[in-house]
Amino acid sequence: MIAVVLIPWRGGEVHRERNKAFVVDYYAALGLPIFLGDSGHERFNRGASRNAAATAAGDWDVALIADADCVADLDAVRGALQLAEQTGKLVIAHDDFWRLSDKGTAKLIRHPERYLDDPRQVVHLMIDTRLWRGYMPSGALAISRDSFEKIGGYASIPTWGYEDSLFLEDARREVGVDRVPGWMWHLWHPPETGTVAERELNRRIAQEHRARQR
């Protein structure tokens, strides 16, 4: 089995660069090749860049689709990769999602051993929000190559927004979805905000995508 890690990525902003370096170093512990993808659109297109990473990875059997601003429980990730390869389902590798603050992210990156060796210590980081359990359709997903191609990869959304929920909906319809329990932490960076016109365009693209799948 050839397993890989796929991360959509475009550099530039200093906090995102910091986070990406931490994430790549963290997932290096899996011993898997890591591929960064950028679709080349004028505005960074996260869905299309995930597809670009999948193409850049070449011949693979199962992938962790990660993000450059999230780290997930490595044991959960390993279990999700195995389950995805065995069942053909999209497997979400977390069920407990924490969003760290700016200061909390800096503390984690300065002293990762304090928190990664005992993830319960996350409560001592500066927490921005703890999202409800059992949600967040991105950050750490495992999927087989056959299932990724059956779904058709990610929908191309001009900036970001809807691509994750559309991928989850497509996966439920085409291959099924499963989940393994585990934590995931989101690393702080300045929020990206689109224009009203961009958000409306993304909403319309999502509607059209859903209509085609009916």
C-alpha cells in the first residue's frame, strides 16, 4: 500500500508559513511522503489545490488529506488510513476539534512536547473555541485513490468555502463516510475574508454542483 499526505498550500502570510512548517514537521512522524498542491488560480483555490496535490503525488493507494493549519492525533490518522484502505469509505480522522488562539498556537509551537505527549494539556493552551464534537469535514481525512476518483475529487471553488461540505456530501453518496475518534487542533492565523460577491459566487457554484448530483 502506497500512502501519502496531501496538503493544499500557497505561501506568503507569516503566520501561515509558521503553521505549515509545524504541520509538515508534525506529519513527518508518519514516515509518509508529503505533497503540497497549488492549482495556480489567481486567488488560492483550496479545493482545486487539493486535487493538484493528489495529482502531484503520482501513484498512491490511500491518502491523508490534511490542511496546513491543523494537526490531528497520529494514532487516529493511522487508524483512519487503514480503515479507508480496507473499506473504501472516506474516513474523518477526528471527532474533537479545538481552535487555538494566537497565543495558544505560539505556545504549542514553542513547546510541542508539553502538549503533544499528553493532548489533555490542550486545556492549558489559550483556546479560541472548541467546536462541537463530531463535526468539521476537513483538516484530516483519509481516502483511497479509487474512492477519491469515484467522487471526482474536490469541487473547484474560486477562493474557499463549500468545497469541504460538498466533498463530504459527494463522499456520503458515492462511497460512504466513517469516522475514528481523536483530537484535532487548528493553529491560529489571521482570518481570510472574501468579498460579498465572492461569497455569493461560491454559494451559486455550490448550488449548481448539488443540482448536478441529483
